Amino acid sequence: MKDRFKAVLIRKDGDTQTVEDAILTPADLMDGDVTVAVSHSTVNYKDGLAITGRSPVVRKFPMIPGIDLAGVVEQSSHTGFKPGDKVLLNGFGLSETHYGGYSELARVKGDWLVPLPKAFSAAEAMAIGTAGYTSMLSILALEDAGITPDKGPVVVTGASGGVGSVAIAILAKLGYRVIASTGRVEEEAYLKELGAAEIVARSELAAEPRMLGKERWAGAVDSVGSKTLANVISSTQYGGAVAACGLAQGLDLPTTVAPFILRGVSLLGIESVYMRKARRLQAWERLARDLDVKKLAKMTHTIGLSGVRAAAGDILAGKVRGRLVVDISR
Ligand code: NDP
């Protein structure tokens, strides 16, 4: 094991948050029963919030950010993992209360780890990351609610973002007609390449919500929240379901009970961070089966550890298309 390693570190002094490149030793790591040599991480929207300090994601300072990691086990006293095992981790308080993935070494609880699916390299698993794993959780929830391709189209909001891009690729492969809602009309060709059949302008869904609109889709994966989610719900057809997983437009939800009590629409809350292990494993198995890695490559860009600060600002500004992988060795 390296006796010194690189990491990104967030410090807080009074109200001032700083982000620095640090050199740490294994003794600086937090408690855990598995030490992982991290090869890749990602930049998700929540990483943007943590690094810029725009929302109180980090609850303990100093903190190594990065809500995702993938790498190889170096040391383990956990019965489920041994040195050499390839693993990944999404959430479980990384970057909130426990040191995260922007680091060459991580010490974590083995119970948080998922074996790297054989279908993916560490870089591909991080191209999926929390965003893509949350897309899969959203689609599993829609399936549990009885949504199938023959019931009607599925709308995906925040379509050019991480959750949106992965959701489109999976839904298209599963045979759904996918309607993509985006504020970036210039990304129409990209979204159609991922599998979108139709594009809706973000402005149309971000407008003042109607109590009930024309029935347009059977299901939805919404990473935007606020008025957009309200409009998505009021345009969901009778018996349809909406998976709500994000807040890119806002945390509010200005809707009424009309779609629920007059059309039997279901609103499904999606939480990825503390999702139980069995569901995580199911989501990763389904990703291995239902996500085309060629489409994953089309939506992914790779940066080095020193690029995460700039990327944090970019993702919050809605400037990142698809997914960003962090190659820790760069
Ligand atoms: P991205 O920034 O990659 O995607 C968000 C997309 O939302 C943007 O690309 C943009 O898409 C759209 N968007 C941005 N700003 C606005 C706005 N003001 N109004 C309407 N649409 C907007 O982020 P991620 O995909 O990583 O995450 C998406 C959301 O999901 C975040 O809110 C994140 O916190 C949440 N999330 C929640 C999880 C959970 O456990 N519930 C797990 C993972 C993510 P376009 O340009 O195409 O319109």
C-alpha cells in the first residue's frame, strides 16, 4: 500500500470553504474494514453541490469529496472481500460524513461495497456512477408500478444530464418510446442517438403547472423537480407512474392531488444513497443487462483529479452533457 497518496480535500474555516489538492497517509483515513486502491470516480450533481458548498452536502470537515468510487481491494478484514477484488461504491454517506472517492486510497465499510459487475470496467462503472444507478432504480420503480412499453411512452426530464442520458439509453433498449425533455435543443442529435424518439423543450414543462393536462405519457423519470415535475405529473395518463429523483429546477412541488385522485397516477420517490444492498445488486445486474456500453461511451468524458473543481461549477450550471468520469491516476 502507498504510504502517501493524493486526494482532494475540502476544508471549512468559519463560513469559508476551500478545496485543495492534498497529500495524505493511510493513517489519515477514516475507520473501515476494507481499504480500496481507487482508480476511478465520477462527478455527479451532488458532487457539484459538495465542492462548491452551494448546499450543505458535507457534514464533517475536513472531507474528501466524491460520492462514488471504483477500484481494487488492497486490505480487508470483511468476510465478503479479499485483496485483489474489484469493487464499486455508490453513496452511503461518502462525501457527507465519510471520506469519498476523490482519493487514491479509500477505507470504507465492506457492507457498502458492490462487486464490480463483470460486464463493466472500473471506468465504465463510474461512467454509470450514482447518476446511472439512480436511473436504473427509477426504471425498476416504474416496472414495479406496472409500467411496460405497451402502456405508452416514458418522458425523461433533464435529458442531457447524467441521470437523463443513462435513463434514455436504458428505456430505449427496453423497448419504450422515450420522450426527452431538454433545455439544450442543440443536443437533439445526441439525445436521438441515445434512443429518444421525441424532444420536448424544457420551457414547455417548466411553465406554470396545470392541474390536469393532456395525457401524454405512461411513465416518467424526473431529475428536475419543481414546476417541471408538477407538469410531468399532470400530463401522466390514467394509471401511470412518475419516478421523482432530482431537484435540478428546485425542491418545491407546486401540484394538486387531482392527478392522483382523478387519474390514479403514482408518484414514486427514488433515494439512492442508503438503498438496501439487495436492490443495489439488482440495479447493477440490470445495468449490466440493459445498458449498451457503446451508448455509455458516447455520453462520457474523462477528466483528472485536478479537473473536479471546474467540473463542479460546470455541472451545477447545466453545462455538462452526460457523464464525467474522474481518472484518479491522471
Ligand atoms: P446533471 O447536471 O448531469 O443533470 C441535470 C439536468 O437537469 C441538466 O443536464 C439539465 O438538462 C437539467 N436542468 C439543469 N438545470 C435545470 C433547471 N433550472 N430547470 C430545468 N432543468 C434543468 O445532474 P445529475 O444527472 O447528476 O443529477 C440530476 C438530479 O438528480 C440532481 O438534482 C441530483 O441531485 C439528483 N439525484 C438524486 C439522486 C437520488 O438519490 N435521489 C441520485 C442522483 C442524482 P437539460 O440541459 O437536458 O435540460
